[in-house]
Amino acid sequence: MRLFDILGPVMIGPSSSHTAGAVRIGWMAQRLLGSPPVRAEIGLAGSFALTGQGHGTDRALIAGLLGMHPDDSRIPDSFALAAERGLDFTFSPLHLRGAHPNTARLQLTGADGRTLDIVAESVGGGRIRVCSIDGITANFTGEHNTLIVHNQDAPGHVSAVSSALTQRQVNIATMQLYRSDEGGYAVMVVECDQPIPDDIREWLRHIDGILKITIFNQEDD
């Protein structure tokens, strides 16, 4: 058990799961989108839907989409800030069989036209888990240096990513591979011991079949 597990996150309350966790989900989603969001259709499941408004879950999710962290004093004013920045959003109830009680689905459109469909859950203490990306099952928290690669399911992509990290002296801690179907859309989630150099983005982008690269480094969080 870490000190964080005992004390919880530094945050604007009232709830680590319904507020801090929701901010974290929104923040993760806008990073995965890779572009400032201009449209967000947000579904809330379970306790998020039933008690989220009282806990500020809705404002917390929007704050995260605007790039705020759980300790940002502007979280209660996120709706007004969203209007200033041109972010249009809606909320609706979400029904997902077997979902964690604190689950949100965010369907986003970015300023550059990119889209993202992400389902994530707040598991307590401000922690989250991403369950799916664009309809593909996933399982990561963003608590480690993480490289996320969206690609066509074809031979060579896993070895290309592994080689790129090896050449930069970055050790792979875990690697998770997900795909829609054989030869279809795939997502690679690689957690690393060292920070991931930004130049790996340009190097991988030139490989046929790699569609998007996202880097999460803890030193940037």
C-alpha cells in the first residue's frame, strides 16, 4: 500500500471517485483524442448517473476535457469555461451490462475533426481505468509511462514499436494488444519504466498502417 492509498488525491471535492476520478477520465479522454474537443456526448452509468450531479461529476468531466487536473480551483466553473472555449456537450443516462458503478462513455470530436469513443471507470481514490477505445476492449490506468498506438492489425507493428523503444533505451514493463477482428482496427498499450521520448511519435508515424500515437509520461502529468 502506498501513501496515496491512505491519504487520497489532492483534489477539489467532494468525492475522490465522483469528482477527482471524473476529472481524470476527462483529462485522459482529451489526451487520447489528441486535439482540443469541440463536441462531447457523455453517457453516465450507475452511481455516476444517480448521484453524479450532486457530486459535481458532470462539471468534473468537462473540467478534465478542458485539460484541468483534480486540484484545479476552476472545476466548479467548467461549464462556463467550456462555453468560452467552444466546447459543446450533452449528458445522458448510460446502460452498460456489468459496468462498474462509476462509468462514463465519452464520444468526442476534436477541433481538427478527430473522433474518439472511450469508456472509462472511476475505481476509487481518484484512480481510473480505461475499458475501451473506439469499441475495442482496453485495460489501462495511465499511472505509468504509457505509449498507445492505434493501427491496422497487420504483421510488423508490434516489432516496430518494440524496436523503437529499445533503440531509445526504454524498457517495456507491460504490453497489451487489442483488436476489433483479424486484419481490422487494433490498439497497442505499452507501459514503460522510463519516460517515452517524444521523437518516437514522428518515427512511428511514417510506418504504413499506424494511425495514431499517444504518449503519457508521468513527468508531464
